[in-house]
Amino acid sequence: MIFSPVNLQDELIRERMRQQRIMNDVHDLFDAGTRRDQEVLDRLAGRGRPTEPQLALDAADLAHVFTLDQIRQTCIRFRLRFLDTRFFRSEFPYDAVLKIRAFEERYNIRIERFRIAAPDHAFKLENINKDPLLFAELADGRYYLLHQWGEDLAWYKRFLLWPLQNLKTFLLTILSISFLISFLIPSAVMHVFTLQSEIYLRIWFGLHLFIGFTGIGLWAGISFDKSFSSMSWNSQYRNY
């Protein structure tokens, strides 16, 4: 009754029960969020299937969707690997987990398979003798970019890694360097008397430099278990 005497002991008990209910609600919310986070991390550590069914993505999300060929070309250009997240060596940032949960809640789906694009040293690669991109694999063969972390690649990587894209870019680079060196040699040290003879000599010297540099480059690649980006961009092996 509203006009009944107040029993302080009863009031203390009611207050304790009220606070316990609040704490239990908070704990339940926190525990549910923790379980969802751990469940996402468990899926990142496994190998699932592409997300089913095909999604009708919003216009904003379509900007984050890329084809396998687009990813392959970028990986080759910047010497990245594109592998299942179970091979990833480092821990996933919590922002990535939050974006996965938000994406799944937005479309009421469950992402089963994730891929990540990163330099090869970021993966636990197997033996047959720095800026990660986290993707969700969609059912139509495309990939949704969920999260990117780390620092951007240095601007000079675009040029420094170009020779390692494939055999063609490697040979073109060696050929250009060989003839650049050959035609930068001063004429005074060539010891020839005609311009035609000098050109022939420079071409001869450039070709021999090309053969020598190519041999050294291929030997170094074999010795240090390196391969071209076009061959290794989706390989789980560190030396292929």
C-alpha cells in the first residue's frame, strides 16, 4: 500500500534486486555481443562456402564490390596474395568484426567465406620443397570489400614491383636497363672510328648485358624461392 510504513530492509532488498536486473541485462547484452564477435572470428579462421543467395546490394555497397579479375590484377601489380582468411598470420582488428556484423545485419545473411589480400609476409604460408583488404565472397563470383587497415603502400611500389608482375615485364625491364647502360657509356671509351661501328658495338654490348642480367635474375629467383606475381597471387605456398 502507498500509505503503508516503509520497511528499510525491504527497500534495500528491492533496490538490490533492481540493480541486479540492470546488471544482468547489461551482462546479457555484453555477453551476446561477445558471442557474436567470437562467432565471426571463428568463421574468419575457417573455410566456408560463398555467401548465399545472391544479394541485391544498395548503391553505396555496390561501390565495394569487385570481380576476381580486378582483384587479381591489383594483387599482381602490387605483389599481394589473395587467400582464405585462415592463412592470415595477424589478429583481425575489432573494426573488421563490427563491419562484418553490420553487413550481415543489414542484409540478414551469414557470411561463410572470407578472403584477404595482403603481402605474403602477412600469411602463414606452407612450404612445397602490409596492407590487408578483407573481402566477403559472394555467390556470383564477386567479392565485397568489408574492411581495410594498416598503412597505404608507398608511391614508389607501383614502379618498384612492376618488373615482378610476370616474365614479360621482367624481361622488358632487364632489356631496358641493359641498353640504357650500353648507350650511356661515353664514346671516348668505345675506341671505334665510325658512328655505325659504335652503334653496332653498343647493341652487341647491350645484348650481352641483357643475357647476363637475365641469367642472374632467374638464378636469384630460383635460389631465394621467388616467383612472379602472376603465378603466386593466389598461392598458399611461400615459394610459389
